[in-house]
Amino acid sequence: MSGVGGREAAVRLQTYTLSGEGWRRSPGETLQCVLADLLHWCDDTQRDFDAALRRARAQHAAAGGEVAGDA
């Protein structure tokens, strides 16, 4: 991650471990929060990838290429 997302991730990581709230949680609860945030990040990344792939396929088709495996 880079840019704003990277800074956000660093802040979240500090919240998990260094904050008062982080210290009150059990290790299992902290892990659950980390994993939930990771799943959100994965969903966002997949949406971004899918959108970029659609644009690339459209650009390829407009240039006269065949689009194989388009769902």
C-alpha cells in the first residue's frame, strides 16, 4: 500500500497495538480486527482490479482486438 492507503494502514496498525483500546483487547480480538480490515482492503482492491480490467478489455476491443473470456 502506498499514499493515503499506506498512511491509513499505519494508523490502523498503531491503533491495534499501541492505543489504550488496543491494550484492552485480547490478542484474539486484535487479530479479528486486523483480519476484518484486511478483508475490506481485499474487497476494495478486487473492485479496483475488476474496473481496470473492464476498461482494458474495452480499450482492447476498440483497437480491433478480440476479447476472450469476457463475462
